[in-house]
Amino acid sequence: MADKAHNPFENFDELYEVGVDIQRKAHGDARAGAILARRGSSETSDWITAVAWRWLIHRTRHLGMRERAIVMITNDIAQGVKLALEDHVRFGLYAGLTREEIQEICLTLNFYLGFPATREGSTVINALFAKLDEEAAARVM
């Protein structure tokens, strides 16, 4: 766990637990379990869970979760960060974005970022949508 002496958040443990809960809702129990399993092994990972997944995401004074998800998805496509893109698309769906809205992000980025980078992001997103459809079909069976 992060060193309390360097932690400006007095309620770090609470932030961390809520961050894991948000990830559980957005990514599923297996992902949250993996996060909990590595708690304390990386100060960076603990901070990301507590600060990004709890503190930042719930700063809804100016941007809601949907808008933050749009920023995350756009950033991931622009930087070519495929693993984060999958996580952030899942979060976007949890935050209320539709698949059509996420595809619209890609369409818009074609004009501002360029086709090659956006195509790579679209490939990751479409593969995730197919995976989610397969998971949903398996639950029905």
C-alpha cells in the first residue's frame, strides 16, 4: 500500500476500496480480484486504483463519468494504448456510453487524429464488443 507519509489522502484505504468496487462493476469480478491480489505490490497500481478509479472519476462538478470516459477513450486511441483502451471502453459502457457513441468517437477521430491510429483503436473496440457479446451469449446458455 502507498506510504501514508507521502499520501495527501487521509482516507486512502476507503478510496482504494471504492476504486476496486468501480472496477468490479465496470470490468467484472475477475478483474477486481486480480487488482486486490496485487494490492501492496506496487505503489503506482494502488494509487491508480484509489486516485484515478475513485477520486478522479467521481469529480463530477465539471465532468461526469460519461465525459471522463470519452476523454479516456480518445486519449487511448491517440496514444495507441490498446490495453488501457479496452479497460476504458468497458468503463465507458458502465458510465452509460452506448456502443454507437463509442463508434462515433472513432469516426470523429478519423478527421482529427488520422485513419491509421483510429483504425487500430476501432479494431480493439470491435474485438471487445465481440467478446462482450460472446460472454453475454454464454450467460444465457
